[in-house]
Amino acid sequence: KQIKGEGSEVIIDETIKFIANAKKNNKPFLAVVWFGSPHEPYSGLKKDLKLYDSLPKALADKTVALTSNKTGKRVRRPLRDVLRERYAEITAMDRAIGKLRGYLKDNGLRRDTLVWYCGDNGTPPSGINQSKLRGLKGKVYEGGVLVPGVIEWPAGIKTPKTSNVNAVTSDILPTLCALAGAQVPKR
């Protein structure tokens, strides 16, 4: 089944349908959402692209290699155009996450629902102009592996906290099992 629309919005709309069904049937739920954004080949809605029309013109002087939306082959494009599309994807993803959070709040699910956002890897060369970190996506240095992680769970995390302790995404399954009182599956 093909579903047309902006990818992040489509994914969140389907997630909300899943959660609504669980709520209707008075069932607990676990929804794992993997966004395709921001991954190349990049694109963006006109309204989101417009937000980044003021990127520095000098960024157009540098080109980066990435996959073409039209051909699926590697092409070189101006970094300014690519970043504009990447940032538009991030904007749409942020809006979709806000829609999910709004749904949870409006339906009395926010307090007891743990929302865990994390990136999966560093930024590719096509998605960044400069960084203080060493390395990029595909490298073992900070720029390749250091990603954001945000957990929101009003019933379990009463006061906002920041941690400087490094964690790894393979900690997610054991942590969720512990919070749910379930055994970690034998794998």
C-alpha cells in the first residue's frame, strides 16, 4: 500500500492510528518510529524549504556528493541547496514529533507515556557545513557516533535533567524491559 505525503507526517499519522486503537481497546502500547528524515536523497515541502531561503550564498560555492532524487545515482550539488532540503526535512520531522506529543496530551496519554527520541548516527558530509567534532557519519570519532537523545516521561521523570554520561542505543531494549517489568528477550 502506497501512502502519499510528507514522510515524517505519514509515519506519525500511522503511529497515532496505532496508539488510538490500543487506547480504544484499553491495551498498553509500544510504538517504535524510525524516521526516514533527514536522510538523502533530501527533499522538503515548499513551506519548509522557504524557511531556509536565507542560508549564506557562499555555501553554494561548495559542492557535495549525494544520491539524486531523480535518478538514484550519485551526483554533486551545491551544499546550500542540499542543506536547505535537509533542514526542511528536519523541520517536518520536528513538526511530526510535536503532533505526536500533542495527540498524547490531548488524549490523556502524555503523563504515562515515555517518548524517547535519539539519533542513529552522525551527520554525513552532505548534511553539514562545519562541526567542532572530529569525524562524520561512518567514522568512529565523535562526529560519527555522538547523537542527541531526549527522553520525556512526566510520570517517571519529574524534573528535567541533563546527563553528560555517554550511553549507547543498544541500552534501549534492556532499559524499556526493566521499566515495563519484562524480561529481556533471549537473542
